[in-house]
Amino acid sequence: MKDYIEERVVEIAKYIIKTNATVREAAKVFGVSKSTVHKDVTERLESINPLIYEEVKKVLLKNKAERHIRGGRATHMKYKSVKDET
């Protein structure tokens, strides 16, 4: 694996751990696609740094468990703003 990829993987992982960011948020910050971030932290990171991998895995599982709440909240806000405009 190329050095710049390994550096990106570790930087993304540290960002996710530090901020509890979602894959989508991390992708925006680092200017890469969601699928790249996901592959970096679920496949590549395990062989590069297993300790950080375990920490990222915890954050990703927490985010996955909460995603239905975030979606519901976003929908609520969307329709609340539509109602306020009328």
C-alpha cells in the first residue's frame, strides 16, 4: 500500500475517534468519497493499526445504532420548517 494512503487512513481514523464523526462527515472533511472512507476504516486500518481500528469500530457501531434517530430528527426538522413557512 502506498504511503499516502496509509497516512490518510490513520488521519481519518483519528478524526473519527476524536469527533465521533460519521463516515459521511469524515468524507466531507477529507475530500474523499464515503465508500473510500468506509473502506479505509473497515478494511485497510485493521492491518495498519489494530488498536486504532478497534476504537473506530466502536464509534462506527455507535453511529450505526443511532442512525435511525438522526434520520427521524432530520425529517422532523424538514417538515417543521415547511409548516413554519406557511
